[in-house]
Amino acid sequence: MATLTPDQRNYYYLLEAERTGIHKPILAALHQAHRSPELVSGETGLGVVATGTIIPEQIDTFPEQVQYGANIVRSLTDYLITQGWSGENIWDVAAGRYTRSFVERIAEGYQLPAGTANAARLQETEAPTVWQGYLTDIETDYIGTQLPQNLAYLDRALLSFIERIPQYYLGLEHQRDAVLEAVRIWRKLDTTEAAIASLAQDAVVEPEDLTEAQLDTLLKQFIQRLSPYYGGYPHQREALLRLTQLWRELPSREAAIASLEADTSPNPGLKVYDPVLIDFVERIPQFYTGVGSQRSALTETVRLWRNLDSRAAVLNSFGLDPDILTANTDPETLQDIATALDRDLVAFIRRVPGAYEPNPSQREALIRLFQLWRSFPTRNRALEALTEAFKRLEREKEQQKPVTIVTPKRPARWTPSNIILSMSIIPDGNFTWAEATKGGTRMPPNQATVDAMIRIARLGQRARDRIGRPFIITSWYRPTNINRAVGGARYSRHIVGDAIDFVVEGLSGNQIYWTLDPWWPGGLGRYRRFPNLCHIDARNYRARWLN
């Protein structure tokens, strides 16, 4: 029976560490030290055994071992805090890791308190083995991250970052998710729903009665109260790191740490408006009627885009003589010039989505276009309207229905042994197992990989329906050795199976990125070296990048 690869195990460590607010490498260390009990899948566990009301079948898979192991580490941390352990006793601030004394205490084992739901016990093991496994996994995570050797700055940077969150909170979905994650981890809750319920309790309202505006107010109030209560405990630090990671849409905890060394401002900048600006520009040719205000708006946009000093210079750039407008009063001639100008302006604006490079001058040109086209009196009012437009894009549902594909009878559940290459991965979907496995040369080795490939197929279908064009898959599942050979990231989602690299005929990677950015719930990336390539993955948080 196929076992998980180290990278696939790491996927489960990350999920449970993010849920419980513990340091992920301790889970890898427990598995390295225990390698027990033997599990039904052929895997080995993290030393978690059944006690009390727990039966062995409840902890007989690797994901369950990791889940219970994370719960136990969190519970032990809470217990030691009640026994007088300070943040400094548990966490080495400068090194950015648990203290050796805390890791040694974990190695002694721990029984969840009586009465705890689904209590289990962590067995005792050799402390040096746990410590060495912990350091090794930290070193693996830090490879390529260029983190400083001394992380003493981190707590100050985190507090500086969160103190200015309310100033830049726009109510965008990823911002709301980021602060909700901070609430959840800070309050040691397991779900977003529980975090919302806790905020509703603060406001003495029922969770279902909490409006979006009320929730945003409560989230800002929560953040404003954190600094005085920060004690340097690991779960508090992890809550703020998770907030930073999701707020900045970064791919990892380590990327969040590195980003804070250079900049502690939560100001998202104007780049947040790129998707809605491109969406707006793409609609202009459809609604352009050649009225004076529209012509004026586009002319000003060209002037700013091309860094010209006058509107006359815009006409010159299109090969039109501006003097003829003042020298000639013949209506027919003026109409011909206007028609030629309209044609050039519309042709220009059609090229913008593919030519847009998110630099300040081009962005300002499009913001000015939005302001003039919509007749907003000030730039600030235009930015407010762009924020609302972005929220609408976040809420926008797919406008196209999937094309129904007639297929043979499907198995009740896909497994590594029943995959049919010609069949679509999801019912009525467009993606086939042939695409996901590179023609059958990269077959999933276990059920976890199969499930991950199905997960991204479902999400990817939504993306394809929104784009409205076929995806040409360049890479989906990649075994570890192939991922390493092609220069993939150490913890690439392609190894897990829930990532897709693709191109769309007629669209640049930027255009795909800006179309998907407002609503895509996982990782979304583009590449300088491959301008038509785009990456999506099904991680459970938003991450954005340009490599």
C-alpha cells in the first residue's frame, strides 16, 4: 500500500498547525521521533494513542494523527501557561522557534484533560530525537526564504503592522478573512464560524443577525484591542503572522516573516485595484458611443499612459494634425477627424488589458479614466467606487454554465486503481485525468493525491467557466522527483496534486490573473519568464505572486 511522501505529510502538518496556532515543525518532529502507532493505511503516526472515550479507529489515519497531535500540543501549551510558564519560557524570540525546554516537555508526553472532547494521549519519547527533528524541519522550511538569523524584530514588527490595520481596512474579502483568522487563532477556536460566533457574542447579537458592516466594525475593534494583551505566547504570535500572511496574500508563514523585516505597513497600495480597473477597461469598447465626455476621457488616458504633455500631442501620436481642428470649420471634415480619433482611441483601449504593466504611471492613467468616465468629482471618490466595484467582483458568480459532456458510467469514487484517462475528473467537467496526469505518465500514488486532484478540478472548472475559454494544461500533478527536476518550489502544491499551470489562447498571464484575482480562494500566480502562463492551486487561503 502506497504511503505518503514527506511533502504530502507536510501538507497535513501545515493544515493543522494553521488551525491550532502551533509551530508546524513540531508535528514533523513528533512523527520523526515516534513512527508509531502503525496505521491502517500503512503509515505510522505521531505517537498519539486512544484513551477514555476515544477508540483506536478514530486516530487510525495519518491526517487524524496529525489533527490530534496538534490538539495535544495546543492543550499542553495552555496547561503550562496556567502553571506559570511565560511566553519567553515557551518561545525563543530571537531564534524564532520553541525553546528547548518546551520541546523537551512535549517529549515527556501529555494526556488531554479529563472531560475534553475526543481526548487522546501523546506518548513519551526521546527528547533529543524530537529536538533534532524539530530543528531539521525548521531548516527545511527556511531554505530559500532568506530570513535573518535573528528574529528579535518580529514581535515589534507584528504589533506595528496590526496597529494600523483599521486605517487600511476596506472590507475586502481577503482582508476580512485575514482578521477573522487572527480572531480564530488568538481565541483558540477551530473554525471561522466559531470566530464569527465569538464576535457576535461580544456584540450581544445572534451570529445569523450579524451584518457584514457590523462584522467589519467588530473586526476592527478586535484588532485595536490586541497590542495591550500581547504576551508573546506562540498562539498569539501565530495569529498575527497568519493575519499578515493573508492580508498580504503571501504563500507562506515564512514569506510573511520576511516581508515584515522590510515593511511593517498594512497599506495595500493601489495595486489592489488592478483587477477591477482591467475589468472596467475591457467593457469600454462595448459602451463607447463617441460622445464628447467619453472621447475626452480616453484622450486624457492616452496622454497619461504615453506620458505626453498635451492633448494635441495625443492627436499627433495617432497621426492626426491638431491644427486642423481650429483651422477647419467644415462639419463634415470635423466629423471625419472625430471618427478617425474614435477608431484610434477604441483600438488603443482594446490593447490595454494585454499591454498593462502594473506600474504607477499606467495605473494612474486607468484610475483617471475611471474617474472621468464615471464623472466622479475627485480621485478619492473614484477610489471609493473602485473599492465597491472590487467587492462586487468578489461576490460575482459564474455567468456561464459548464458545457455538458457525455461520458461513460463513472465509478462512485475515484481511487488510484480505477482512473480512466479519457474521462472528466468531475461530472460534466472539462478537465480529464489525461490532462491531470500528463497522459498517464504521472499517476497519483495514493488516495490523498487523487482527492487533491479532484479538489483543484472542481475549483479549476469554476475558473474556466469564468474565463470562458479552454485551459491548455502545462503541468498538474508532479511527483517529487519531477518537481525537483523542473525547478519547482520545495513545497509546491503540484506535489500535493491540487495545482495547475495553464495557458489560455489569446490571453496573457496578466489578463487571466486579473480576471481570477477578485474571487479565486487559493493560490494564484504569474511569471515574468513565461508571460502567458498562469498558476492556480487549492490551498485554503488566498496567496498571490509574480515570479
